[in-house]
Amino acid sequence: MIIWEADCYRRPLKDADGHPLWELLICDRVFQFTYGALAPQKAINSHWLQQQLEIALQKSGQTPKEIHVFRPQCLSLLQAAAEPLNLTVAATRFTPTVQRWLVQRSQWYPTQPNYSGEPYEPIALEKPAPVPMPEDLWGEQWRFGSLSAQDFQENLIHEPIPFVSVPADWLPLKVGLPSTASIPGVIIDAGRKALLLCQWLQAQQPAYLNYIPGAPDGVILEAGLVDRWVLTTFEDEQVAAAGRHFSDRRQQSQGLHFLLVRPDDSGITFTGLWLLRT
């Protein structure tokens, strides 16, 4: 399956008239195909982007199944440009290849004669403050938990679960984790609200979970491209210790972790499962 990653945004460059330049970058996941184009900001529109996509298609000789975009400012433009070409543009925070390329190019821009000298953060996004999730969706209880990589991949994901988002490329054993590796997660027992909670979560497009120490401590759901939701807050020291353990385990599991929603704590039925990654 061919996946392209793309970004189109203002760079710290200017044209001969002093106008800011925007740059389109396209690459595949393994960085074997790359394409780039620059244009003045006033020329950036869906028609120009469509022309560039057509050139990229011709040069690559292949049609991607999806084009992944992480920057909100260019998402709608790229979607409009891709539609006449029957290409699908998907919003996702996980675009590691194009983001690495952007970081590399940020070191190249200052060497150019048309470098503007303005402050530039290649992959930084402006994020809103987290807001509480709807109170009427919260379940009966929750906890930090973990599963071995083998249990997660060979048992849990094969359960009959109505809402499932488990990218095949992120399966623990596929990314090289040992079968005994611990995959951390957050487990919510939502009772009768399990279905409604999962429907809401699915709509938000969960990206990853963060334990945030503070007064009080909390669990933040990063979702969509820049959305942030407060799942819960707490002041219990034992739960805080579990939160720190969750963060440590997440580092050891290459950022992999999960969000599991159940109707109860019987361990027999499950309503929603998301495999997440920082």
C-alpha cells in the first residue's frame, strides 16, 4: 500500500519582490519518492496544488492510496486539489517521514540567499488548551493498565469489538517489540454509556494519551490534528504513580499504548479499542 505524506506551508524564504514563499513537500513513507515546489504565498490555491499533484503522480509513476497531512492550515486546500484526481487526503498526526524532512530542510533554508531570517519552527503547531470531555459520556471507573505485546496482538485485537482502530503497521510484534514487552494503556469501564463514549471517541480521531502531573494530575487525549481533551483529573498519589509508570512504559514500547473501553470490568466484552502512538 502506497502512502504519501505531504505538507504545504510558509517557509522562511522570500521571492525577488520580498514576498513570502510557500513550499509543497511530498514523499512516500520510505523516502524513496520525493517532490517539492515553491511558490509565492499569493499563488497558493487548490488549482496550483492540483497541478503539482499531477506532476508528482507523473514523476512517481504510482498512485497513492492516501496522502497524509498533519498541518491544519493546508488540509482543506490539499483535499480540494486532490478530489478532481480521485486522491484521498487524510488528516493524521503521524507523518514521521515528511516531518523528518522538514526538520532537515530547516537547516538548509538559512544557507539560501533568499532566507528571510524570521523565526521558524518546522513542525510546530498551535494547539488550543485542553477542554473537558462531555460529562454525560464519562463512564463508571477507569484505570491505567497494561498488556504484553503478545496478548495484545494475538488475543485482544481478535475479540469481537464494535469500535476498533489498530493500524497494522503499529502492531507491537511488527514494530520489533519482544512478545513480553509491556504495552501500557488506559481502560475505561463505561457501563451503559460505553457505546455513546466509543461513538464520540471515534469521531474525535484519538491520536495519543498523555499523563500530565500537576495540581490536580490528569489524563489528556490528543485527538484530530490539534484537539486536546481532558479525560479525567485526580489527586490520588497511587494513581499518579501509575500515571508515571504509564509514561515510562510508553517510552519503552516505542510510543505504543492503547485506549480500551468496556461496558464493565468482567473482561468478557469490549466496546472500543484504539492502538495509539506518540
